[in-house]
Amino acid sequence: MKLTRFFVAGMFGAFALSAQAAPAWTDWSSVNNGTLTQGSHTTNVTLTGVAYNYDNGSPFYYQYPATFGNLNPSDLIREVGTGTVTLTFDQPVTDLYLALVSVGQPGLPVTYSFNQAFSVFSDGPGGWGSGTYSISGNDFTGREFNGVLFFAGTFSSLSFSINQAENWHGFNIAAADVPEPGTLALAALAGLGALSARRKRSV
């Protein structure tokens, strides 16, 4: 019984630590390809659809940490036109964070229409001041918006369309850190061993 309790407590502790870990942001090597490094394994990210260019590092765009939930975004995919963007992950990832930079202008709103439900995780000032936003269903409209949107769940892809051309606006995608597959397998084996030992003692 003690061993079983220890296993269950250990599993809950591992998941709690995972849930509190900072998300891993995509490191873009081109406008169409990037990587998410989570622990010791890597998830490849592919962008299809419209994209203007990319920027590595981008400290100017993320100069207000609280605006981006103190999640330390890096890199930037820059958009200028209209069309659809699809981000595909080569293995499922859990809980997505989308950092948005300078989406829309006070007199020129830009809408991102997502294929998934979302919430606003954080927002605030950016390099060109503060702005506002509105939400209608899965449509997000920014008027000089800077901040982070959150998508709860497990995903193999995320898609959205952009309805208005602008000088430029940008984004990056992150996923919450998750236990490595090998770690989960070992934990499951330990749990089976603990349950087996308990059964033998009760016979």
C-alpha cells in the first residue's frame, strides 16, 4: 500500500511540475520550418500558407515581459497580407501559446480567425504603444494588440486566416513542456510493479 501511494504521489508530482514548466517557443530556421525543444526531445514545426519573413531573437518586439505573460517569447514570423496559415507539429503537443506582436492599428483592425477555441493569456503595451482587441467566437481582432493567446488541449496542427493586409504584424507559437515518452513509460512500469506487489501481499 505504501509503495502504491508513493507511486501515485510521484505521478501527481511529475504532472504538477510539468504543468508549471515554462512553454518552449519555436526556434525558426526559415519562414516555413522551426523546432520546439522540450526537455531532451524536439518537435518539428512546419508553416504552410502565407508568411512574409522571419526574425530570430527579436528582443525589441518582446521588450515588455509582462505583456507576454513573462513567458519570454523568441523569434517572430512576420505577416503583411491576407490568407491562411497552418502550423503543423510532427508529434502531438499540449497547450499552445501564440504570442502576437502589433496586430492591427487603431484605425485598421486585423482579424485572426482560428479553427480552435482560445482565451487571452496576457496583453499590454508593445513597441508602438498599447491597443485594444475584441473576440467573436473563434475570431480575434486586434487594434495594435500585443500579448499571448492560449489554446488548451492536445494538437497536431493549428490554423487561422488573416482577413486584412497591414504594414506588418507577427507571431510565434509555443507548447507547454510535457514529460518525455521514456519518462512516462518508466513511471507506468513502476506503477504496474507496485500494484503487482500489493496483490501478492493480499493473497
